[in-house]
Amino acid sequence: MSLHSNLDTLYRQVIMDHYKNPRNKGDMEGETLHVNMNNPTCGDRIQLQLRVEDDKISDAKFVGEGCSISLSSASMMTEAVKGQPVENALEMSNIFSQMMQGEDYDDEKYDLGDIEALQGVTKFPARIKCATLAWKAMEKGLDNEEEEETD
């Protein structure tokens, strides 16, 4: 078995672990930022809930249904951004987007951890929307929050 094949197997296992045992899945109590998004191509639907305090994401959860790629990506994303300043979370989203487009990205600045398991999605262009759904929801929610604060 080649190294590439072993890595693909490991990545599949990481994705399936997040799908079967999602982190941060469920509703949040109290005042939160809610963003609903869907991917009609695959049938993925997600509601992302963020709590932002002092320009930092203090909590992140999601509910929804969809394919293993979209739900595992939501699980990984919520783990990665919890405790991060908003600016860092948006930068991580940009890095993830670069990774999904097969572009070179800076993997030194942030520990992407399990998120790198989604690299293989780039081989399946139709699945990129699945992987980026939760990230786009986060961007939309944080962008809207910034607009509300500057009004």
C-alpha cells in the first residue's frame, strides 16, 4: 500500500469520525448569531450558531442535515474557530477556501488539524460546495454582524 493510499484512508477515517461523532452539534442557549444556509445540489442544510463576545468567537454550534462532507466540515470548523478572534476565524476561512480550490495556502499560521483531511475533496469539484457550506455560513454571519455594529 502506497503512502498516498494510506493518507487517503486516514483522511476518510477522520471525515467519518466527525460525521458519526460531530463536535459542537446542537442548539445554543441565549443570544446568538444564527445563519441558515443550504446547498440545493446535495440537499445539505445547516444552521450555524455563533456567540461573539469582544470580537472573539466564544462558542460555535450547528444543526442540520446533509452528506458526510458537509457535516464533518461543520464539525471541524466549529472546533477550529471556537476561542478565535473574528479576524483569525475569517482568515482561516480564506485559507480553507484556498485549500478547496487547490491553491497553495499558508498551513504554518494556524494549526488546521483535522480540517486538512478535507483536502481530497478538491478531486471532486461537485463536493466543494458541501465542504465550504459551514465556512460560508460563518463568513456571512460575521460579515452581517460587522455591518450591524457599524450602522
